[in-house]
Amino acid sequence: MPIDPLSGTPGTQLLKLALDAASLRHQVTSANIANSGTLNYQPLRVNFEQQLRREMSLAAAPGMRMPAHGQRADLATRIAPRIEADPTTSSVAIDREMANLSRNAIHYQALLKVLNSKLELTGMAINDGRR
């Protein structure tokens, strides 16, 4: 059985899902740009952050208890990045899509920095604090 360093804790599961969502968002935005001249093309978007907010609000609702660590349901089974039609617009605006592409690239780089930090900490733990 392979060891997946991103499947251990809820934080690393969430980081993996966020990276997946950013990657998918890049593909979707690129598809929107590529289809900007297509007649009746409905722009797409990635739904991930809305699902995450919903999960967090459910967990924070009065009377709700977070499950114990051993009983935690896998976050990836409850939320996953999904492609859907963008209900806010009926046509592709190239300038908006290019801005989304830039914003997403910066977001992805930030997520990679967090992942790198987590992996460095894991490596330090394995090597008894030595680099």
C-alpha cells in the first residue's frame, strides 16, 4: 500500500483538495478563454469554496460536535471540486477570465508554499530535527 503524505490529517486532506480545485480551475478558465468565440458557449466555473464554507458552517452550528480524530469522516468524500455552468454570466469576458487565471496562479503558488512547509516539517521529524 503506497504512503500518501497528503492523506493523513484533515489539514493535509484539505490542502490536497484545494490544490486539486486550483488545478481544475486553471483548466476550466483556459477552456472558457479557448471557447470565447463559440456561439452560445456557457462559461464554466469550479465550485469548491462554496462547498467548503457550507461544511465549515455545518461543523460550527450550535449543538454540533466535531467527531473524534479516529471517527472523522474523510473530507474528500464530503466535498470535491466540481465543474458547473457559471450562472452569473452568459458570455465569456476575456479580461475577467485572464484576471481569474492570474489570481488562480497566485493562489496555487501560495498553496504549494504551504505544502512545501508541511513536507519540510515532516522531513525534519523523520531526521530528528536535522536538515
